[in-house]
Amino acid sequence: MSRVLMVAAPRSGSGKTTVTLALLSAFRRRGLSVRALKTGPDYIDPAFHQEASGVPCANLDSWAMQGAALQARLARAAEGVDLVIVESSMGLFDGLALPDGRRGAASDIAAFLDIPVLLVLDASGQGQSVGAVAQGLAQWDDKVTVAGVILNNIASDRHEKLCRAALKQTLCGVFRRDRSILLPERHLGLVQARERGDLEAFFRTLALKAEAELDLDAVFALSRPIDASEGKKASLLPPPGQRIALADDAAFSFLYAHLAEEWREAGAEIRPFSPLNDEEPDEGADCCWLPGGYPELHGGRLAAARNFRDGMRRFAATRPVHGECGGFMVLGGGLEDSAGMRHEMLGLLSHETSFARRRMVLGYRQAQLLRPSVLGAEGMMLRGHEFHYARVTDPGSDAAFARLQDGEGNDLGVAGAQRNRVSGSFFHVLSRWE
């Protein structure tokens, strides 16, 4: 029988991802089969989790996914593994200003699925105050079980002694400060896992650190058993086609693992291709999906990819194409990079986007489709999010794709674009909402 545990913290930047990767790597070295899940909308951390565990990392989100879907996702993750580690996004109780259970907070997931929580406390710049923080989190919500603590960024023996003395919760070890294991970041989050050639050595370093500094037996004992049959099947989004041509490289990598998994389970076939390597979508596919990523870092190569451009135009003449965020940018007429240089894009839609004149947009979104598309019928409601720095500088002349609301139901107007079989927007879909 599999077991499950959540790694959480009071805030972002506390070391949750590093600790999660260390635990995955250490338990895997012990011969256990492990899998990770991530709460909230996130593509980048799950890619590291996949590399550390050897299996895809799916997402759990209490705002975008309904109860049966959450149970199904956990049950699927538990199939065939000894331990599932769920990494929290943001702080444990951070979410929308909505009633508990539907806020998109990690605490919603921990309470609903009865997952014990292992707190990661960044002790830098404090001593006994970590005890007050741990106690406050442990007592904040009696539906959330804070089962243990890991102290991170401990600077010395004296620092450790002060922090230990203040804790009332089970201490599962301390991570000594080590600048060599910091994960590099860029806009939108960490530098992508696929861009690092040192991951095997990095994970070995983390595993050895966990073995030396953490009580892995105590961590495992905090987890609770979970039966893989606890959840029933629940589809979040039907596949957009039977054979899906999927752009997949460093410029197009933000496809949720739970969508790919469900599409394959529904009998769909995913056929990846690389625009950066000037590849075109498979002619045998019946739809094409351009996910988000970092096209703004590769504008010149994409503009010069003639086979990709010509192949996409031939494909779109007879079959549907959809682009999310970065994919939406590439479907437009042009993309301006951070230096202000414009690169010609596919021109399948008429808008222009810029990363030079950037503005961060971040938040949950509910989208109502304004016309039929590869995502569903007119009027269908979808839930997901936006997270981007690029902006539309010229909306073009195409019809709008969807009407958006934020996570609290406030109207944001229409967004995206649609022309014939081609559609796209900055909106990332997590699930269909019924």
C-alpha cells in the first residue's frame, strides 16, 4: 500500500522544492518507488520532480478541480509506488479570499485528502521564533495536521540548538546552509529541468545531504497509508484530438502532466515535435497544441525555422491548432524580445506581443468559450490560470477566444483570439468546469 505526505512552508522561498527533491532522491536511493504531486498551477517544479522520481508529476488544485477529480488524481499517483510526496505551492494557507476548501490553497488539499504536513521552516535570520511560527501553523486549522518539521538554512551548532529548543513539533532534521545546492531562477520560476545537464549529480548530492542531516525513517513514519482504489476515475479535460501534434522543447514545455496522462488514458496519441529544431507537426495528427514556455528567449530561432512555419500553415489550413501563453505569442504576427527586436512569427493570428514592454499578469482564471474550438463547445466553462510577463501590443483583427473572470468571479472582459481553426490565449487550462 502506498503512503502520502505533504511538504509545505509558511511562504515561498523557504526551500520546499529543494527538500522535496532531496526526499525523493534519498528514498529512491533506499530502493523505494516514489512519485511527486504539486499543489496549485505550476509547470516548472513538477519537471524537476519528474526527473528526481522517474515518473511524471501531476498537479492538485482545489480551485480548479472538483472533489472527485482531486481524489482521482491522488489515487492515480499512488498506483504502483511506495510513497507520494505532495509539494505545496506558496505558503501552506495562502490562496484566494474565498471559503476554505475552494481557495486554491495547499491547506485545502491537506484537509480534504487528509494528508499529513511536513513543514519546512527557513530559520535564517531568527532563532526561537521558528517555534512560534511552527506552533501558529500547527494550530491555525484543526482540519490540517502538521505532523513534523524540517529546519532549513541552519548556520551553526548554536543556531540549531536555539531553534530545536523552541519547537514543540516532531523535528525530522535540519538542513545546514549550503549555497551550492541553490536552484537558479529566471522569470516565471526556476530555470527549466531540461536545460540543466547536471541533474543526476545534483540529485545525488541532495540525497546524500538528506541521508546525513535528516531522519528519513521519521519522515516516512509521518506519512499516512493510502489505498490506490480510494478515488474513482474523473476526467478533467477530454483530449483535443485522437492524434495530437505537441510542440515540445525548451520554448514549448508547459503542458500539465495530468492532461497528457488523461489524454493517453482516453486513447489519444501524443506526437511531439520541436519547433526549435525546425520540425513541423506530424501530418498524421488531427490537431496541434502549442503549449506555453519561453519563446521570448528563442525569437530568432523560431523566426528562422522555415519548415516549422510552413508546416504549421499547411496544418492549420485543414485541422485545428491551439496555443497557450507562449504558444499564443508564436501564433501571432510578431514577437518583440527583451531587447526590443521584433521577430516574425507564424501569422496564423493577427496580434502582436512584446516581452520588452512587459507587465506581470498572475492569477486564476475562469474562461467561457465564445465559439466552438478544439477545447470544447461554445459556452463551455474552463478553469485555469495566467502567469506571464509579455503583453499584447496590438490585438489584431481576429475574434475573441473567451470571456474571462478572475478567481473571485470578477469580470476581466474578453481575451485571446480565434480565426477559423486556429485559437489561442494567455490562459492555461487546468480543467473543464461543470
